[in-house]
Amino acid sequence: RWSRPPVPEAAKDPSQSSLNMQWLDIDMIGGTPLPANPNPSKKKMVGARAGQVPVIRIFGVTDAGNSVAAYIHGYTPYGYFGLPDGYELDGSEENLAEIRRFLNDRLREKVGGRGGNAAGSGTDDAAASSFCHGVQYVSDHSSIMGYSATHTKFIKVYVGMPTMIP
């Protein structure tokens, strides 16, 4: 009475069809990174290659009535943090690397061995001890908070898990 129709074989091969679905629910779990990018045509992304990584799960139904549980890998959480008006930041690679190290140390203190890519996760890889994966200086964006056109300088911070963004 409530059974779903069978999934067409073509729908199981992403090279033959795309997935169109009504999204009903979404959540995030921690998982392990994929051994290789399933879509090599995409450019390299900032993120962990070891330890725990975020995996987004989307649940829904197709037009044909098939239930769908899609697991999205390769997402790196980030946040934009506004710099004070008039603040000038040296956007050099060396300075951004120093900011990243500072944020990584603060996150390590706050998070400890919980979540993220904490040291002691069973790997000696340097990425496994990284909580802050990258920092970018962004000077061409506008904040929607308060619609202030004068606030246009930000740092974009990439972290290991969404719970690390305040």
C-alpha cells in the first residue's frame, strides 16, 4: 500500500542522469574523508584529508516517488568575520599563515580532543591535527548585517567541523 516504485537503473549512474529531488530533511554527521575525489573535474578544495570530516545528509523523494538519502562529501565549513572599519590587514601568505596558526591553536584549546581533526585520532598526518584549514583575506564583499556599505573587509576562515564556528 505504501511501497515506493523501484529505482531505475539509469538513476544509479550519475554519468547517465542527474538527481532531482524534493528535499525533506537535512543533517550533518562526522565521517572519514573519501580516498579520492569522485569528481576529478572539480578544482582542489580546502579541507581535511585525514581525521573526522563533515558529511551532509539530505533526505528526500524524487518526482517518481523514490526515497533518497544523499551523502555529500567534500564540504569544508567556513565563516566570514568582519574586520573593524579602518583596519588594514596585510594579506600576504605569511601573515595569513600566522593568523591560521593562531586560530588553529585557539580552536585546539577550546575543542580539545573532541570533534574536528584532533591530534590523537590515530594518525600522524599533519592535517589530522588541524582545526583551522585556511584563512583568506576578502576585501570585496559587503555584509548584509545592518546593510552597512562601509563594512567590506573580512577574513574567511575554513574549519574542520561546523561546530567550530561560533
